[in-house]
Amino acid sequence: MHIVISGRGAVRPDPVPRTHTPPSGPAFTAGSFDGEALLGRRTAQYNHRSAQLAMVAFGRALDDAGLRVSDDNRDRIGVTLGTAAGSVTGMAEFGMDTFSQPRPYMVAAAKSSHCVLSSPAGAAAIAYGLRGANATVASGPATGLAVLRHAVVMLRAGHADAVLAGASEEFTGPTSWVARAARGPQVQGEGAAAFVLEGQEAALAAGRTPLAALAAVDVRAVPDLSAGQFAGTIARALARAGVSAPDVSAVALRHTGVHAVDEAQRSGLAQALPEAAHVSDEERIGDCYSAHALLQLDRLLHEATLPAVIVAADPDGLLSVAVLKDVPR
């Protein structure tokens, strides 16, 4: 089965970073995003910012694909959503309420879902009436490509006819504290991106025009993140996709903030894709961590000539590569 992308949707941060209180400093935030206006007061009230970003991106992807959810297909449309940790803000606020709110009720029970990692995936499925397989993926900065890998496996195994695959990353005060302590020194960002993935034959039969083919996705734990490891993983993904390295126009990457890993990445990409333009996006969206790779995928579909490659590395030993190419007409 050839997997294609037939719809895309995103909530991107503003292109200029805003000043925030320490420890974050400046950050690329979706300042104009209004979850209540876009989703309604009731939905916004019971879903945290990370879930709201994902829900809006999913709705835009469905609209872009022209995929109408009905009783005939809702059981066969799945959801795979990537996140770093759900909503750190939701967890922090719920935890604070257990100390600060008066007894006997103490906390709002309806907000207990804010502490659950998978709540955005469930909320998105409920919002659009999707009853297919539902999954949450958390793989640090490799989350976006791991989401694509999970969606491909789901489709090829026959668990769904179409999958909404996306990732969401929020920026708030509590999130900035966690990011500053656990990640690199990058300027933080927030946003969400989502895509409709399905088999090429199914998309064409439904009258949908594929935007690109997801030709290969490789996500693997590696013993080291050397230049050779980057080059070898990219070469394997290109071979599986049937794409020659000189044909690749652009490679999207994320700087990890770990100097040795970033140098290995730069050298490995130079070996594997010497003629491809490097696209980091950090000057336009900051470091959107779990959503970074999929926001880059959205940009490549807008601006790049295919084939194109996306690379995401986790300094703790996870390396992921995706290859996009044109769909034969």
C-alpha cells in the first residue's frame, strides 16, 4: 500500500518571538490563537491549550482533505496524536488546586482529564465524531515522525482506512520551566500540525488529490548519534523510498542543543544529502519540540520541491527520518 497525505492543517506560532517572564525569555507563541472562538466556550472550557491546538489543526486537516465524517466512515478513521507530556499546565494547575481549593470538593473533577497524556487524542476524536483506532505517541523531539510511523503501521495493518496524524506543543509558564530544565537552550515555540493519511487508491477513489506520498519513515533507537549513524539512517530511508540522494531538494532538521549531536547531524547530512538545502525553521517558529517535525512537514508541503527529507534526533538515542515524494499522476 502506498501511503499518501491528502490533507493538512496547522496552528503556527507568530513569526516574531514575544517576551515572557523568566525562565523562558522570548518565545514563539500562537498569540492570536483563540480556542474559545474557534471551538466554542464549552469545548474550550474543558480542554487545555495543548488539546485545543490539536483539535483546531485536526479540523483544518479534515477540511483541507475534503474528508466528511459520517456514520459510514467514522469507525474507520483513526487518530494518532503526538505530545511531549500532554498538558504540563493542566497537570500543574490541577495539582495546585488539590492544595488551594476548599474542601470537600477540592478540585473540578471534569478537569482531571488534563492530567492524562492521551486526553488531547480523545478530545479530538470526540470533537469530530471519529471512532476508529486512537493512539497517543510520546517520543521527545522525534515524536512527530514517530506519529507518522505509527499511522503507517495502523493503515497497513488494516486497523483504519484513514488516520488523522498530528502533534501539539503548548507554551505556558509551567511548560517553560520544564523545557528550560530538561531541554537545550533553544528559544521555545508552540503550535500544532495534523495530516490526513490514507492509501493512495482510497484517496483517489474518494476524489481526493494527494499532496505527497509518505514514501518511507524510519524511527529507531541507536547506540550513538554519530555522523555515520545519521548518514546511514538517511541512506536506508532513501533506498526504501526509491529516491536518489541528488534528487532531494531540501532536508528539514531540528538542532538538539547538544553540540556534539548537532555537529554529527550537520556532518551526516552533508555526507548523505550534499546537494539538499538545510531547513531548520528555528528562526521562524522557535523550538516546537514534539510538534517541530510536523510543522516542518507542513512547510515543506507548502514551499519545497519534492522529494524532501525530515530528520529528527533525540540526544538520548532516538533517530527518525521521513522521506516525501511526489505522487505519480
